Amino acid sequence: MAHTVTTTTQAVPCARAVLAVNIIRLRGELGWSQEMLAFETGLHRTFIAHVERQVRNISLDNIERIAKALNKSICQLLTPFSGAA
């Protein structure tokens, strides 16, 4: 379920939803399973699954661990993907 935040001008996806979509997309681009991402981050696979399902409130420290494993910046994980190359 994608969460959104409504502003006076438009609905924007919440940070938790953006993070989840980006992790799933980037993990898929690498061909990694949740288990592989968990191994690379030192986090548990079920934690990764909860973050991807947006049922876990993740700390900045863990966002940083995931960003490093995916070779991306924290900013890239929290920016909505436009699809443009």
C-alpha cells in the first residue's frame, strides 16, 4: 500500500513509500534478493521485507547502511524515481 501526503497543491508519496519503492527497484537492478541485501547491510531479511512493505519505521542509521550497500546516497533513496535516465 503506497502512502501519500496531501499538500495544498498536490499529493506526494510519503518518505516511507519512496524509500520502499527505491529499495525494491535498486535491489532488482542488482539482481539481489532481500536476503542478499540483508547480508550486505548486516540487517535481518525480515527487516528488509518490512521496510519494503512500509510497515517498519526505519532509522537514519539503517537507511545509511542500505544506501551504502546499494552504492547510492541517502538522498537518492529518498527521492522519488522519475524514470528518466
